[in-house]
Amino acid sequence: MPNIIALDFETANERRDSACAVGLAWIADGAVVRRESRLIRPPELRFSPGNIRVHGIVPADVRTQPLFPEVMAEFLPDLAGGLVLAHNAGFDMGVLRASLQAHGLRPPAFSYLCTLQIARRVFPAEEGCGLGKVAARLGIRFEHHDAGEDAYACAEIALAAMRQTGAPDILGLSRAIRLPVTVVPEGPDRAPRPRAFADRPRAESASLRFAVKGRRGDRYDVVLEDRATGLRLRCTCMAGRYGTRCRHVAALLDGDITDLLSGNHDDVERLRLRMVAGA
Ligand SMILES: [Zn+2]
């Protein structure tokens, strides 16, 4: 039998490559035998209010967390050649694919089954088969919208479906309910180019300028100045005018664009690259 792993991602915003948390639950011998969850620092620290409402993760939670490749390095060998379960798998498979691609990583070969489809066949109900609904009907206790907990509930739904149909294992369940696994071939040998902001043409001499929203909603401007003494970021807020490093400058250097009003997200990455190069 292949590794059988339930997988769940949470994302920071509408982009599929903005994973900010991952949860995994391993199934063996008819039971969940291992559970893991990790926070992920997405490529840009832009969190949509709607996404925060769902999972409660905010930029400060992931600012110092490792990026997707570092987090997933621990788990990709298990996923490779494995059978992955996900509830509404189209979403989680999309996140996995987009994130691997964004970081120039080669997607492993694996197959997957959607537990939403499984639940619709085995545990249909008027109220629908959302993860929370099915779990409640089956008496699975979990903390909805925590990636680790969601992966666990997903695994338990598959196990309950196995028991319900008398299937000996997940592949047997797939046959019993005529829901074939989807096979994902290994990605191309040459991984597509990562979404690297630094690759884009940039005017080195052009000064970078950002508009940011202050704590009380007022607008400040942060400007990068190229001085004889080196690069310097100047902010128009009170602290900035006194020459101290304010939270607006600190946020930009952190890649935190939550309060960025000017919309030039790419410039934030350029700024960070230039500051690193100049340091
Ligand atoms: Zn400031």
C-alpha cells in the first residue's frame, strides 16, 4: 500500500500560492497514526480579511516561519508516490501545485481522492457534505479551520466511509464506491521558473516610494533615499521624522504589506533585495 496522507492547506489570500498553514494526517491499518501541522510564511505577507476570518492566522503569526519549500521538505518524500486525501481536493491540490511552481520545485507523482466526493456518496445529507457538517454527523471531534485538525477530520471521514462500506482499505473504498483516484504525474524535469520578483527589470536608480496606512488610518509616505552614506528609508510619520526606525519601515523591510496603500507589492520585494544587497 502507498502512504495514505490526508492533507489540508490554509491560504493567506485569494492566490493559490499563498499557503500559510499545512496539516497532515497519516493513515495506516485503519487508523490515524500520525498528525502534523506547520505554519508557513507565504511569499507575500498579504492576508485577506475573509481568509483571516476563516483560519484566524495573521501576518504576525507567520512572519518568522519558514517558507513553503522548507516546510514541505519534511513531508514531500512521504507524499511522493502516496495516496493523498483532501476535503474538496481541487482546492488543496491547487495550492500544492501553485506553491511548488512558485518556488520552482518539481511536483512529485502521487494520486489523490477527494473526501467531499466520498462523503457525498457514502454519507449524503440534505445539509450537504462540508467538512464541519460531515464530521458533526459522524461524531468526529475537531477544531474546524485549523489545518492539522482539518486534515485529521478528513482522514477520519475516509476511515468512516471504509467501515460503512466494508472496504478493506482506501483503494478498496475507491473501487466500492466507483470513485477512481486521480493520478498526478511527476512534474517536468525542468521546473518552471520561480515567481522571482528580482528577475523583473528594475530601474536601480529609481527611488522607491510607498504609501502606508498608520494605526489610526492616516497615510504616511516611505521613501528610499540613495545617499552618499548608503541607502536610507525615510518615513513621514512622527517617529520617522525624528529619525528613528518606525513600524512602517520595519513592516516594509519585513515584507509585511498588510498596510500598504500604494499597491506596489513588487517594489517591496525590490526594496528588500536592495537593502540586503546594500547591507
Ligand atoms: Zn513611519
